[in-house]
Amino acid sequence: MDTVFQSKIEEFKQLLRKSSHAVVFSGAGISTPSGIPDFRTPQKGLWEKENPMDVISLTVFKQQPKRFFNWLHPLLVDITNAKPNIAHQVIADLQKRGIIKSVITQNIDLLHQQAGSSDVIPIHGTLGSYTCLNCSLKVMESEPLITNFIKNRIFPICEQCGAFLKPDIVMFEENLPHWDWRKANDEAYLADLMIVVGSSLEVYPANQIPSFALSNQSKIVINTLSSTSLDRYASLSLPYDVTQVWAALADI
């Protein structure tokens, strides 16, 4: 194995052992090995094909919900077929062992939860529930809606008023969920080790969470293939595939 990589892994293990409150902050890059495309990778990212404001803004959903759902369909297929990879699994195991205290994620795919992580803070929402913007009906069990839409192209409709149901994900023009944002800020304040996994740290205001931790004297570890705005402040940079890094941490 590459000696530089191995040296960095040993340094990462030492940081984890010395930490009393390690927090993971994950982005799309942790789920790409599971088969879910990210948004910004040149030539492959979802925003290479569509202007996000044309498909996943609140205005588009309210005015052209079918356009939004038709864009969402292939992504839903990928998410439904995806399984947690070794990075999700090792993070969940380290959380169960108390080495990692919490997981903050920008992802809507629920793979952290499926891997066994508890108290995940999904600051961009999840596909696990739907809400009617017309009558406020909340549907907490989304699997039948998703399955029916994927297989039969039947749009999620409110059984109470007949309006389109909106998945509880954060669209452009929406604020982040208040309580999740507050919990994420609390975790950033408590963190003495903030671990960025698979995030380019380009999306505001979510990208402020690692910065909040840094301003409170937390150490930062960055495991992402792309460069980020916080690289120069990182105690350790790991520009390797997330599955390679976290597989090497399984025996800590």
C-alpha cells in the first residue's frame, strides 16, 4: 500500500483517538460509490445536464410539479437501488462505538440511516417523508409513494386535497429545516474534530458548518477528491476515494 496514504491514515486514527467529540459532515461524494450521481462533477454531475433553478426550485414545484418529478425520476431510481457502502458502514460502526458522536449530511438518500447511524442530521432534508403544501398533510411513510412513481409513473398526490405532495427535501428558494440547522450548529460548536467527507463545501449555508467548528478551534479533516475552500486550514487532507479511506479505518 502507498506509504503516504498509510501515513495519513495513521495520522487520522490518532486524531480520532484523541478527539472527544468527532463530527462527520458528509456530502454527495460519500454516496457516489453507491451509484448515486453527485451534482457538480464536470461532465457527470446532475447540474451539468440541467439548470437547477429550472427543475428543483420551489417556484418550479408549485407551477410545474410534473417537470420536477420527471427530473427526479431517474435520481429516485438510483437512490432506491443504492446500498450503503463501506464509508457509510464504518462511520455507523464508529458512531456506535462512541468514536464519532454525530453525523451531519447534505444528502437526501438516507444511506447513513440505512447503514445504522443514529440521530443523523439531514440539513437538506430527506426523501423519507412528503408534505402537501396546500393542506399541510404529512406523509411519513414515503416508500409506497416512491415505488408507485418509479414503477407506474403515478405522481405522489395528497389523498386529502388532491394536490401534489412535495418530498421533504430542501429546494432552491427554501430555507433549511430550522431544527436540523440548529442541531447542526450545536454539533459544530461541540466538535473538536470535524470530518468533511465527500463534500466540495460549495453549497451555502450548509458549507458554513465546518467553518463554525473551525472558528471554535476544532481540527478539520477533509476527505474529498476535489479541492475545498477550507483545505488550507485542514489538519489533514485525504484526497482519496472515500471507500478507500474508511475501509482503512475499520480496525481503529
